[in-house]
Amino acid sequence: MKVSILGTGSWGLALGKVLHENGHGVAFWTPSLAEANLLAKEGEYKDKLPGVKLPSEFIYNTEMQAAIENADMLVTAVPSEFMENTTKQLGQCDVPKKIPLIVNATKGIAEHSLKRMSEIILSNINWVSDEEVATLSGPTHAEEVATDVYTAIVVASKSEICAKIVQETFSNKTLRVYTSHDMIGVELCGSVKNVIAIACGITDGLAVGIGDNTKAALITRGQAEICRLGEALGANPRTFAGLAGMGDLIVTCMSRHSRNRFVGEQIGKGKKLDEILAQMKMVAEGVPTARSTYALAKKYRVEIPIVSAVYEVLFEQKKPQDAIDMLMTRELKAE
């Protein structure tokens, strides 16, 4: 197949490497000419995927129309904050002769519209239907996928045919892909887990009075919040116990690779959010997702105390210790 990946961050590049190893032709789109030239010349991206050599066959484009020409599949792998503009630009391209499947690999919820990423794709691109869109999500740090660490992931689509095509395209001896029909649950899990990871990072930074018990409680109760919100939106409860749910939540809350856990850890150590983000070379999706999840829960009247506490720490200057005290002294109730 010919696959075009929109975005040259660590996840997009890692997926491109998987596709190349599976025998598919891979082209990338980036709006940055400097980035395209760097990748073409160096064959690696030390700031985003250090130590990983990229195939010399990769093609890099800065023109969207050129990037999607003759593609059988498109993969959107831009940060969530750029998804709206990217898909609008994609929707304005000439309709391809053959409509490609579009695979969303971005995790997040739009801040202003509160839409999931597949909803943004369908809102802005009139030449694809919901039967031609899928979402790829799960416990998958790019640094490990790019170095052939054994990994399992989920592809969700309303179309079983679409899901199976994506499954077969990406699966190999180190990446196992499962299918799902639950677009809502898979996308929500992949988004909100980043906010819970910030909470876990904050406890790592505080250290005093914090232990394995604390982290286990945060992950478990965070999972309960994601599940409550998901059910309100119409998701399948079983999704939250699977790879896209508990699997992704565990790895994001615990891993040294997790940018969201890192942000929380730095906040727990007393640093300011603006200072932390200014020093990072890649995006921590949990920061904008804390805003959108907080707003989404208010819209659907769902109680999410951990996410709300993270929101208050990030954007309302609440002290982390005060947030923990608030969570621990809430009204007692049944699990």
C-alpha cells in the first residue's frame, strides 16, 4: 500500500517505520520546510526520536496535495491542537481519484468544540464517510514502537472492513493490532489517560507521603472517572478494561517515556507550567486535554474529581498538596 502520514512527530515517524518494515510505501507531510529538509538530509530526528535511524526511502512533503496523491491510506499524527487546521487543509485538497482510508493516530479532545479527533476529521473532510475513518490507540510509546519492542494496540472503526484493513496493514511480529467498534471509548481513553498521568506525575514530584499505594489509587480511581464520562457519551464499558483503556493508562502513568507524567512531576517539584512547557521539545497532550475534559464533564454533568483537581492545579494555581488533601477528604462513599 501507499501510506501518507500527516505529521513528523515521534509517533508519526514510529508508525512510518512500522509501515516501511511491513513493505508499504511511506510519505510524510509537514508544514515545516526546515523539518522536511532535516529529515531528508539526516535520516533521523534526534530531538523527537533519538537513536532511531529512519529509512532512506521515506518521502517528505510540505505540500498537502502532493503528500496525499495516490495514497491508499492517510494517517493523521499531528498534535491535537493542530488537528482542526490540518484537517481543514486536507478537506480543501482536490478529491483523490481513490478515496483513501483515514487513520487517526492523534490523542486528544478539541478545546473549543469538545470534539474527538475522528469527529474533527469527519466535520472538515467531505470526501470521506464514517465508514472510511478509524482510530489507532493503545499503550504505545513511540520510542519503543520504533525500536521493535513487543507492543499491542487497538484500531477502532464503525466499519469492520476498515478496521481489518488497518489491522493487517500495521500488524507484524512486534506490533499486534486488535480491532474494536467503539470509536467513542477508544478515543476517550486515549485522551483522558494523559490527564490522569499528570496527576500521577505530580505525586512523583511531591514524594513526601507518596508511595505505590498512592499511584495505584490514582490509576484505579482515574480509570473510574474515564469510565463514567465514557458511559455518559455512549461508549462501551468493556473498552475501559482493555488495551486502549487500562493498558494505555498504566503505561502513561508509569513510564519514563511519558511526557504527561513528566509535566506532572515537574509541577510536583514546584515548577510553573509555562516554564515546563517552554523547555519541552514535544507536546504534552494532557495539558490542553485537562481543559477540554473538564468542560466535557461539566456539559454531561459527570463527576471527575481527579481530572478537576489537575485542572485546578494547572490553570487555577491550586497547590498540589491542597489538591491531594481535597481528594482524600471528600465525602465518603461506596466504590
